[in-house]
Amino acid sequence: GVDDIFLRRGMSVLYLGAANGTTVSHISDIIGIEGTVYAVEFSHRSGRDLLNLAKKRTNVVPIIEDARYPYKYRMLLGITDLVFSDVAQPDQARILSINSKHFLKTGGYFIIAIKASCIDSIVDPNIVFSKEIQKLIRNNFKPSEQLTLEPYERDHAVVLGRFNTKKN
């Protein structure tokens, strides 16, 4: 398992790829009412479920937008403590990077669910994971842990760490 998932009571979390809010609701419980989850989801169908979830969980702020364009929702949130990226897109690392540059505090935490088949379904998943981690490192991320999700999810890995630990 993971040594430290970085989630704490009172944190501000940007969750990219919120879908219908299942994982968002777990994060909502962990950070408590003192914290906030900004849940970004592109699909209007899943977004409806997310809106209903937010009616019951006052610390969830649903944002029905495309995570590739953070400027479209920049007015809805400030600096966050953690960005959780769970998008099924070939440019997953780039999406995490641009959102972290906009919203993640210096030294803040990140979690990314890397879906190898969404990036390249022909290449060995371990090579895909390695390449994605190198992209993250080039963009000021410092991965501290990697965990594959086998046997629960095929060709998936979760990478955790910190972002931009150096002051500019």
C-alpha cells in the first residue's frame, strides 16, 4: 500500500476527472467540513450526479468543465494543498502540470492515476508509467511513491509526490 496519501483534515483539494463523485466523496470525508474539494468533470451526465452529491456534501464544489482548460474555472478556486488527477486522457501528465501551475501551492502534493492504455495501448504499461513519470519530473514534480493497481485495475498506476518544492 501507500505510506502516505497526503490527505489531511482541512485541506483544499482540486480533483480532476471527478466523474460521478465516488472518490470525491471519500476525499470529502477525509478532509472534513473544514476542507474543500473542487471537483472538475467534463461530462455533463456525470456532472449531474456530481451536482447532486454536492447538495449533500457542503465541502464539495462541482465544476463542470474541461480540465485541459483551467483558465475556464480559475475564478472558482484559489491555491490548493493537493491536486488529484484521475483523467483518462493521453495527455494526463500535461493536464496535471497546467492545473498544478495554476492552483497548487509551492511544495503542495499531487496524486495522479496513470492509465497506460489511454496513453499508448501498444507499449508495455511499465514503459508508459516510466515515461509519464519523466514528464512529471521535467515539470517540477517530485514523485515519492508509485503503486500499480493490479489486480484491481489493469495497466493502472498511482504516483504520489510533491510539486515545485523550490521557491522561484
